[in-house]
Amino acid sequence: MAFIPQQLLASKPIVLAVFCICVFASGRLCAMPQGSATEFSSGRPSGVPASFESEWLFDSDVELATQSASLKVPLLIGTGSPPPIVNIGVAFTDLSSPDSLELPNQLYEYSAGLSWIKRFNERWMTRAMIGMDYATDNENTSSDSWRFTGGVFAIYEKSPQLSWTFGAIALGRSDLPVVPALGAVWLPQPGMRVDMILPNPKVNLLLSDDGKRQQWAYLGAGINGNTWGYERPTFGDDTLTYSDVRVVVGWQSRPSAPTNRPFVLGRKFSVEAGYAFSRDLEIENESVEVPLEDALMVRISTRY
């Protein structure tokens, strides 16, 4: 049985319900035979991936710890191949900050969305995502807490070693609603994958492959953040946005698959550490921006 954080047990029933669904699904999938790795883009998936992630940011004044769980369910009836994927998730953030800021200690996020891939020919394919998040302290139930997310990408595969991506991502954040998704994926040699796609580029290096599992190391950078609706004791409903820029180094274990297939079904586990800078908290109604010190970051994630 996966460990269930005490904060989740103390939160609203919907948090625990979604979390337990993901735990149950992951347990069922652990018992399934782990056959050849497949991708959603290569045909009908043979399982329902459940993911769990924990992240910690440490500094002297403001610290954040986030626990999240998500589930991806394929729509298999009359939808063609590959099928659309329904994504549901829940996240809990523990925020430690000075009392003078009047910020909540607990923040929650409930999400649901749909993603799908359409291939037109050997060169061109599109990927689209649409979703809705309810991010709140569970006190502010106004429209401040609702966010719409999504993205549309066109992918041109020039060769097995090079593909180009053109598109945009809607983050749902107050400070950064939409960002471009532009760049290329390049395989300069076997065992190396360079994802030079903004806003989160990454360089991946294959360390070992025993035919069943691969061990990868990676170096990445990018932007991070979130927006929540919350209730201030002396003001009422308001909106809080956290943002940072980070550089990370990490390790991932995954089922063996060709280097040009980043989205592989099966058991995955990764650990990464990084340095976050350009950090700030923005309180919308008073147009207050609070700069934060640089922080160390640790993230652990697993998927079944």
C-alpha cells in the first residue's frame, strides 16, 4: 500500500477519493505482466498509468512541499488508435511563510483533462490537450480558483534523428497565461536525446540498458509555478501565484525502448535535484509581488 500523506487524510473527501483511486490503479497495474514497452502514440495502450510525485523547495523564509497523484484513462470505445486519454489528478501543497503575508498553509489542486494525438502521414502529427483545474485553499470557492489549461502542437519528423515542434501551452497562471512551445528533438548519437523545446529544455544521456530496463541521466532547465484562489483573513477572496526558474539534474529508470520514444508505458522511477531562482509570490488584488530567496529543490516521482 502506498503511503498516504497525513495532510491528504485531513483534507476534503474528494482529495482522498482521487488519491485512493490512483493508489488502487497502481496496485492493480503492479500485478500486471510488464510486456514490451508501448506508447500511446503507437496504438492502444495495454494499461492505465498511475503517477505519484513529491517535491520540496527549501529556503530560509518560504518553503513549499507538494504531493500529487494522477491517473490516465484511455477512451477505448469507438475512438480509433491511438485513443484520447482522460487525465485526472489531485495535488496538495504545504506552504510555510511569514505570518505577515497572511497566506494559507495548505493549498489544493484538483484537475481533469483530455489529450489526444493525430498522425496525418509519416512526417506530420498533432497533439492537443485541454483541461480544467480547481486550485484553492478550500475556502475560496469563487471563480478565482478555476483555471483552464491546454496546448496544441504540430510535430514535423524530418528524420528518425530530428523532429520539430511548433505550438503553444496555456498554463492557467495569472502571471503567465500562455507560453510558446517551440524547438526540436535531436538524437545526435545512440543513447543521447536532446529535447531543445521551450519552455523546458532537457538533455538526456543513456547510462545503461540490460534489455529490460534503461537507466538515464538528464540535465534540464525551465519555468515552474502555479496559481491558487485563497481567502485572506483581512481582505477576503484573493489569488496567489508562485513562480520560479530552475536548473535540475536527475536520474530515471524506465523500461527499455528506443531513444526516440520518450513516452513509454511501464514502471518508471526518477529522482532529481535542482536550484530554483527568480522566485516570487504575487498577491493579485493588491498587486503585491514578494521576492523570495533562491532555493534548493528535490523531486521524487514514480509511475506504474
